[in-house]
Amino acid sequence: METLQQLEEKLKIQLIQQLNLAEIKPENIVSDAPLFGDGGLGLDSIDALEIIVLIEKNYGLKIVNSEKVKEIFYSVRTLADHIYQNQKP
Amino acid sequence: MKNFISRYCIVRDSKINLNGKIIFEQETDLNSFLINAYRKFNINYAKFFKMDLLCKLAFIGSEILVKETGMLSKYKGNEIALVLSNRASSLDTDRNYLKTIENKENYFPSPSVFVYTLPNIMIGEISIRNKITGENAFFVSEKFDPELLFNYANSLLASDKTNCVLTGWTDVDKENYDAFIYLVEKTNPYPGTEHDKNQISALYYKG
Amino acid sequence: MPQKVFVTGMGIISAIGNNTSQNLKSLLETVPGISDIEILETVHKKKFKAGEIKYSNRQLAELANCNAENFTRTALLGMIAAKEAANHAKIKDFSDDKMGFISSTTVAGMCLTELKYPDFLHSKINGSFIELNDCGDSTECIADFLGIKNNITTISTACSSSANAIMHASRLIRMGKLNRAIAGGTDVLSKFTLNGFHSLQILDENWCRPFDENRKGLNLGEGAAYLVLESEEEINKNVKKVICEIKGCGNANDAYHQTASSPEGTGAFLAMQAAIQTAGIKPEEINYINAHGTGTSNNDLTEGVALKKIFGKNIPAFSSTKSYTGHTLAAAGAVEAVFSILALNNGMVIPNLNFSDPVSELGIVPEKKITRQDLKYVLSNSFGFGGNCSSLIFGKV
């Protein structure tokens, strides 16, 4: 079973690929920095939907768009944490 | 009332041609070609990388013309109209999107790909980038139709709402691509060309 | 001197009727057409409701009196609606060189391609369906069906497409390029769009609730509608009965996001403002607004903001008829043009179904029941992805 940190690194690569963040390298993404909004990666609502697809496709976890989404999607760390806690073995 | 084609840009056959001069050339796949052009012209717009090939193509053409003509300092956003056309609509991206829903057991429709399954999104991207809020239209036709664009641009310029029209043809179907985008204005800021059907046709075909 | 433009015929097929009088009856009797999906074969059949036309392609072909094998569902709907419009206007010469046909679609032949493509990829069938895929195919089929030979154009600007088709036709007539045109659009349900809108999370699993505080999204729909537009000169020459006037039209780009509208409702505001200006009337002269009103969180809020900017405290009676037909995508502009004209000529404001509480940020309330009143000008909004916003104003004659 991979560690949380390994999962974070894997997620960064997946996010860059899935969201076409071509100008960004994994080492540039700070794990606990906000993903959305100014000062973040500048992701928008479509990116949020695409992350929902990514999580379902790669980790088998369905995320329903609700108030909890904002917390889960705050940073790479919160995202990895959610997957780590809920991933099916 | 005479109008003028002040500047034009053609992206075709691995070249970018601005008013008859080749300003970029590279033999490679379309995506790499457009990304390398983006970098060559120091365009700083991260959202470019999210666009599909059709929008990237239209975007590069419009960026070059916007820079070359200084149109954003001459005209307010609501005075600029955008009228584009093509043959393949959004077919290139339609295929990519279909791939994401093809397999009943393993389907993951991609929202970011679906967004681009409409040809007029390229107009949206150009508008968002440049804050252009004027009239906009998109036509699908079998081949480039100078008469259609000529009439449309003229009718827009005849109103006092529109003072310039960014118009033309932007088509992508796998590695086949063809873009001809030009700016039509009421006055002639440079040695330009009179806006008429024959001129439009001549520029499109001869480049 | 620009010519005035009048409507002399209309045709429609939607989830609430196969022709204009059936649609009118459903509107008068407040009978919506949104139901469980039956005809479209999709894994989401039980999950989403839609404004589906309960006819198979074979049955549609019978209605159109043609061979189902040769046409997409998109073309068939268009043929039925355009034929009704042409008959209504009693057009005699379709091949006249000053007669035009401007159609629009977004799904086009994808309804067929998505069924056949996987088998084609595995070489199980031939690729003849590919010729029917493109947007221009349905336009050409309909033109051919009617016998129109000249000035045939296809517009594709998402959900404002057929409103733009009507606008374009109207301009060509005003400029004197055409004397007469049939303009509108057609779109059908497909797995492509159902899954796509679902991935954007803007579909309601129940009946859509336009302008309601608790709205959850849109219901997709399918349909086709066309108007016959003619110049004043042409009408006087042929002594034709006029249905209404195309009084004004406006189009603008929202310049904000590919699929969401700006919080300020910029595009909607500019389009309505332009329509009112070209109509040469004041905002307070508009009696009824057929809103775009998809039922999505974003559209209804931003459209409401724009309505308040244009009309201040005195927003005229307004409603979204998508609660009857679903969102018919490219056809929406023309479908709702027909409904706006029916409202205009029958002196009735069509109610906005499934409404309980106003959007808290707006506090505006749509019409909840059929209201009989004299209408002089009706405004119809259609806003599409890509920020393309259009508004049309119809005037009573």
C-alpha cells in the first residue's frame, strides 16, 4: 500500500495530465496549497468536474457535487487524504 | 460604403503567414506546431493548453492579428464582431469525446472535452481572452464561402454598433487544418485591401 | 431603405405536439411534455427526464412521408416542421433565387453516428452513415425536401443557433439580399449530449424548475421549429396574411467562460439591450419575456440579473417554456419564437411550471398561471455555450 506522500506525488502527475496543465511541473505544485482561485493553480469549475471524473476513473470513488467537495478539493493533500481514507482495497 | 481588409493571417501547411510573410514554420504534428507557435510569440495564457485543436488554431490566428493590428486599443470590446466558419464543425473533438462514452462497461464522459464539442466555442475563447462582447456568429459550410462572410461583415459594419469584424475560416479534422482569419475595418489604417468578395477569395487561395 | 420583416408562416414539432395547433393546445391546457426517456437507448433511461418526442424514426418518416433509412432523426424533425411552416405561408416557388433557407443544429447526425461508429470501427458495417453526420446534412435534406435551391446556410452557435438563424434571415431580407426565407433549427436527444450535460452536472433528475430557488438543472429536449420570413414588399405584392413582425434582434458575447454565464449577466444584458434598441421601442413597452430559463443554477441567476438591469423594478411578465419542452438546444430559439408568437397572437402569457420560491438573490417571480392580456411586444432570449447571447422581439400586427 502506497504512502500518503506517494499518493500525493502520483496525484500531481495525474492532475497535470488530466487538466492539461502543460506549463506546470509536479515539483511546482505545493501539496497543501489551494488548487482553486487566485494564488492556486487557477483551476475553474470545469477542472473541478474533471477531477471528479479522475477520482472515479483512477480510484473508483464517486464524489457527488455537494458542500463537502470544497473541503475535499481544497489542495492535493486534502484530495489525497480523501482517497486514502475511502479507497476500496 | 467601402470597408477594408487591414490584416490577415493564414495557418496552413506547417506555416503561419501574416499578410503574405511567413512568420513561423515547423513540420510537426498540429498540436506541437500550435504549442510551439504559442511559445515563439510569447503568448502568456495558461488556458491555451486546455483548448482543443480547433480552438488552439483559431486562438493563435487571432492572437497574432490582435497584436499586429492593435485592435484592442482602437476599439472597445462591444464594437468588435467575431464571425467565423468552417466545414468540419467540432468533429475532431466530437470523436475524442465519443471515445470517453463508447464503452458501456468503462465510460467516463469528460466534461472538459465535451465543452469543446461545439464549433462556436472558439469564438468564446477569443472573446474571453480579449474581452470582446460584440456580435458573434458561426457558420458551417461545405467550403470556404467568401460571399457569406463578405455580406455578413458588411451588414455588421453598416450598423453603428460594430466598427471592426474579425472573421474567416478555421477548420480542423485530425491533421488536416486550414485557417484564414482577417480583420475588416471601416477605415484603411495601412496599405490594405478593399473588402470585396474577389479580394477575400484571392487572399484565401493565394495566401 | 431597410425593409420591414414579417412572419408569414410557422412550423414546429416538440415534446408537446407535432404541429403548431397541437403545441398551442398543450400550452393552453398547461400540459408539459417532459417524461421518462423511452425511445433513446441509454444507460441513463431511468435516471433522467427529457422532452422526448414519442415517435420512432420510422414513425417520423411516415409523418414526413419519406423513407426513414435515408435521414437522421435531426433531419426528419426539421423536414416536418419546415414543411408545416412553408404550407402555412403558402409558398409557391421554392427555387426562386431570392428565397433562402437558414437552418441550425448542434447534434446534427451524431444521433446516428454514435449508434453506428463502434461497429464501423470494427469493420462490421459500412460507413455510409458518415455522410449524414455533419451539421450541413440536415440543412441540405430539409432544403431538398422543400425544393429550395439557393441561399442555403447552416449556423451552429450552441443554444442560440436558431435564434441567430432567424436574425440572419431577417437581416438578409432587410438588406434586400432575399425576399423570403425559412429560418430555424432542429436538434434531437442523443447519448452524446445526455452524457455530456451530465458530466457538467447541470441536469435535473426530476422536472426542471426554472427561476426557482431550489432549481437543480435542466431537462434536455428535442424538437424543430421554423419561421417563414418575408419582406413587406413581397407581402404586399402577394397579398399575404401576416402573423407578426420581427421587430428587433440583438446578439452579443458574454466573454466570461465557455459554458457558464458571467455573474453580471453581461452577454444577456447586451443582447436584450441591442434588441430593444433595434426595435426602436422602450423597455417598458415589452409585455412578455420568454426567457432562456434553463433551470440551471447559473443561467437563471445571471439571466435574472440581466433582466433587472434592463427593466429595473418593472420586469414584465416572464416565464421559461423549457418546463414544457425541455431544452431543445439549437432548436430552442425557434421553438420559443413560435411560442412567443402564439402568446402574442393569443393574448396569453405562458406560465412557468414547477415554480415555488424565487431565487433569493433576485426576488423575481415568473408567471405561474396562464394570464390573458393584450400583448404588443414579446421578447425571447436564447443564450448558448461559448457566450453567444441572442434576443428577438416580435411585434403584433
